[in-house]
Amino acid sequence: DAKTTQPPSMDCAEGRAANLPCNHSTISGNEYVYWYRQIHSQGPQYIIHGLKNNETNEMASLIITEDRKSSTLILPHATLRDTAVYYCIVRVSYNTNAGKSTFGDGTTLTVKP
Amino acid sequence: NAGVTQTPKFQVLKTGQSMTLQCAQDMNHEYMSWYRQDPGMGLRLIHYSVGAGITDQGEVPNGYNVSRSTTEDFPLRLLSAAPSQTSVYFCASSYTGEQYFGPGTRLTVT
């Protein structure tokens, strides 16, 4: 799986958009970008994933650059409950490695009132 | 639909004791995994399974055993607990790429 680089921490004002960047310059053509978050010692929670098109669901939007070497997770209206560690993971989907993810240190997002 | 369940939630062991951490999922997922998370760090893969009867080692397998006799269950056995195994243990299951995690077992070895 490709290695990812994320800033260690970010702050965001409540109600504003939180934009979390991830660099994955060695991504392969068949690798997806996955985002998870972990709220204070709970189990990680899946947020969203994408291959090359931008994706949106009820939790967030994922913007992947055209060369696929970086991506941004967008929380459109951050709330205090979005304070968490956010992990960006690059991996091949739909194969025997589906049970394996390499988690780095992630980005600690702090949403402030 | 309970998702991924783990028992116990908390456990204290003495050095040298053995125990089994239980993990079960009711989503009929083929893939299951065990991770450990030390304070202030990311998750590290211990063992994983791609289906009943098939397991493989992850990044930090030493001191742990697994087996997968059914699709639903994936227990993690600590053979002889050591203080270095003090950690939070998460079990996860998946059908394709996105994994679903249990609430974790907080283990302290004294």
C-alpha cells in the first residue's frame, strides 16, 4: 500500500469547513484513498473513499487531484463532535488484502467554539 | 444488526497469564483483522483473516495467536502476557475495502 503524509494537527472554527489534506505521491493506479476518523479512543469509523473522482456522502466530501498524488477531506460545517484523529489510508480494494490497512499517525482535528 | 462486538471491554492481567479476546461480527464479512493501538499512536495490524480457516500475520504478530473456525468469530489469544502488550485492541471486519471496527478491549498487563 502507498505511504501517506498528513499534518499532525489542525484547528477549525465551529461551523466552518474543515479541509484535511493528505499526500500520497506514490499511489498506484488501482489504489483507493480511504478516510477514517477516531473519536477519543473509540474504534475508528469509516468516512469515505474514492479512486479518482470526487466523492460526497452524508458525512464528508473527498477531493482527489487529477494526478491522484494528493487528496482533501472536507467536513463542510464542522461541529465540536468532529474533533477527532483523521486517518488517510491508501490501499487496493476488492482483493485479499481487504482486511489490512496501514494506519499512520493521522491528523488531530480540533474544532473550537 | 450489532456490527462488530468485542469482549471484554477492560481486562487486567498479570505477567505470564494467558487470555482470549473475543471478536464477533454479524455482517457476514469475509475479512477480519486485529489491531493494537498504543497510547498516542496509530493502529498496528497484528493478524488478519480472509475467510474461515485462513489467517495470516500482520505487522506485530509475536505473542499472539488467532484462528478462524467460523465467518462470525475471530478470537485473539495472548499466550503469555507481557507488560509490552498493554494496549487497546481493536477488531475489524470488512467485505471490500472499508473496515468496520469494534469498540475495543483495553488491556493492562502488570
